[in-house]
Amino acid sequence: MITGKVDRRTALKVLLVFIAGMAVWLSASWYFPRRRMKAVDEVLHGNRQLLDALVDTIIPATDTPGAKQAGVTSFLILKVLHYTTPSEQRNFCLGLEKVERMARERYGSDFNQCSEDQRVAILEILEARAWRRGSLPFRVQRKLFGSPFIDLLKMFVTEGYCMSRIGCTEALAYDPIPQTYIPCIPLTASQRAWATK
């Protein structure tokens, strides 16, 4: 009979410890991602000029408006904040620091004050240094460490530009109301890729 009381008390203590542990874990799982997201948000908004320069370097204005004019910087910030893993957010923030450090070491100025050729040179160096040449297969590396900064940057800038109004209507061929659905349509000479069809 005494043993039964001890077992019940022990069971209640274990249950209370378990409930307290779950409460702490749930609180931490709610708090830390928001704290991390706030830190990433501050880094991204604090480097908006740098992001404008990066976006403009990836897709500069030519005979059509560039990515900066299309508002891709805002898209890029939201994409990194809400659609990347914590390791990719870390890679992106560290990549921004690396870009600024390389610009200062090589050219003695901030990235956004460098010439277009200097900016391209920095991005080409980052491309060459991407870890995809490591001993592990690329998919395994991406799963373990997240995509590298330069890959995320190029992918998100291209996606944001092609989805923007300027990108769709001015950089790509756009037909707002296609008459019929044609799954495969030949392009005419020097025609831009279709945004619709």
C-alpha cells in the first residue's frame, strides 16, 4: 500500500515535470524563431542600399528597366525572411557581410559605390568560391548547410524580376488575354521569351 502511494506520487512528479518541460519547449519554439527573424529582418533592412546594388548588378537596366526599377529588392527581403531555412538565412546574411568586406579590401569602397565591372568581379569570385565543388554531392551539401548566398541571390532576383509587372510586360513578351491555349509556340527571330501563353 505504501508502495502504491509512492508510485502515484512519482508518476505525478514525472507528469508535472513533463508538462513543465513541454511548456518551456513550446515557449522557446515560439520565441527564438521570432527573435531570429527579427535579427534577419534588421540585417536585410539595414543593408537595403547594398541589396539595391546587388539586384541592379544581377539584372541591370539596359533597353528595358532593371531589377531595381522593378522593385525586386522588396521581393528579395520578403523571400529571404519567409521562404528560406534558418541555415539559408544565415548564409545570406553572412554573404552580405562578405560582399561588403571584399569590396572594401579590393577597391577601398562600399559595394554600392563600386563600378559595374568591379561589382561583377566580386560576384564572379563568390560564384567561383561557392562550396559546390566540395567532396560531398551538391544535394547533400544543400540539405546540410543550405544553399549558398550567390545561388539564393541569383534565384530570387530572377524570380522576382520575371514576376514583376515591369519584368512581365517590358522584359518578356506579354499577351494579357491569350485567345487560345497553345502548349508549344515557336518564337520569331529576336523575340523575347513569353511571360504568358
